[in-house]
Amino acid sequence: MKISTSIHMFDTDYPMEQAIQRCKAAGFEALDFNYTDYMPQLLRKSWPEEERWAHNIREAAESWDAVFTQMHGPIHGASFDNMQLGLDLDTYIAYSERSLRTAAILGIPWVVLHPGNLTLQGGEPTQSQLVFNRNAYLRLLPVMEKTGVGVTLENMFDRPRGGGRSLRSYCATAEELAELVRSLNHPLFGACWDTGHAHIQGVDQSSSLRILGSLLKAVHIQDNQGVSDSHLLPYQGSIDWVDVMSGMAAAGYQGDFTYETHGYFRPVPLELMDSALSFAVSTAKHLTKLFHLEPAAIK
């Protein structure tokens, strides 16, 4: 299990080669590329421009003997009828396809995308949500098969709306996520488990990870207090990390231990970033040791 991190603890205008170098020097064995952070810029780029951009990033990684093994693709927003950045379903799918092509250039095997609700208002039957999401993401399959890059769909969490009402979020449970991934019925589709999302939702992480089992291809490791999506380093929130690691082990997870912890890093001054990165690596090493114990021994 490689210790990995998203590099979006650095702003998008921070030099990519320096971001890669600092993560590599701290001891990270792999990197996650956050494509969604660059979407405002990429909406103004043609595909040939994006292709050149991706090759430059690949060259920067290779110059430091670093590898990208995961990507967070475009985020559509609160629902499929209320997308961010002026996207609609067709443009969201088009940029998701572009993210797959960029991932292929970077050598990335898995791109994480979000399942979503049909409407901002919510209330659609689960079966309708399943069919819509299945049909939407199957549109990516030709590019996935051409590039060999897979898509992992991420667990979500119920989000508060005005008037104290909470919007039910599709795939906020492992059962729904597993059902959706199985309905896609292709080895290039899998699941990504976000520990912070699960904690807000209040689900049992160990049993949820067991439900996903071999469908689990990627993780977003982050902590919070169970209230907001804080993206903190483990042990800075209230997640039971023994529970998480025992669940990952029992699921037979084969992927990387990938941080999505920009909430921890972004307040840190650049002068202290190297120390913060090193501490994050030490924390990951502690947790991944738990993964290699038998589940009964962890408990």
C-alpha cells in the first residue's frame, strides 16, 4: 500500500514541479492529481492545449521520480440539474472524458467522480437515481476502454438545505454505492470510499467497507468532527481509525492510502509546509501498519 496524497494543498498557481518535489521529499510514494481544481482554467483550454499541459505535468513528475496513481475528476455540483461552472450533463460528461484522457497521459489508473441527485429539490426514488446515474456514467465507457483508465464513484453524504431541511444524497451509504457500481457491470468501474463523508453520514465505516469489498479501488483519507467536510489529517477529528483500517483490511483493499486533507495543509505557511508534509507521512505510516495486522488483532 503506497502512501499518497492529493497535491491540492498547494494553490493552482503554485509551481507544479515544486509541489511534486516537496511531496516526494517528504516521503510520499504516490500522488493524486486534483483535476477539478483546474476546471476554471481548463474550460478556457482546447483539448490540444490541455494535452500539452498534461504532458508537462508528466515530465515534472518524472523529473522527481514521482508517480500519479489517482485523480479527482470534475465535480458536477449539488445535483445534475444545478451544476457548477455553467456545466450541464453533456458538458460534464465531455470534461469527464477529457479528465480520463489526461489521466492516461499522467499514467493514472483511476479517476474519482461523484454520483449525484437528479434535482436540487431531491426526493426522487432510489431506483430513478440509480438508472440516471448508471446511464450517465456508462457514456464514459468508450473512452475508458480506449484509455484503460477506470472510474471510481465516491460515497456522498446528506447535505443540509434551507429551512433546516436535509437533502437526501444518493450513494451516501455503501449499499447504494455498491448497487450502482455493480449495475455498471464492468471491471473499469469501482468504488472510492471517503472516510470524511462517511463520518458525517454517521455510517459504520468498517461494515461499510466490508460491503464494498472487491469493488473498492480507491480511498480518500480525511478526518472531521462529523459535522462538516473539513478534510483534516487523521486524529484531528473524531473518526475511529482502527475501525476504518480494520474495514479496509477486511475488504481486501489493494490500492493506495490517499490523503485528501487540504483542510489541514492550506492554513500552514509555505515555510512550514515541509514539516507538515513529513508529519502527514508519519501519520500515514502509523495507520498503514494497522492495515497489515489481522482484523481481529487491530480490534
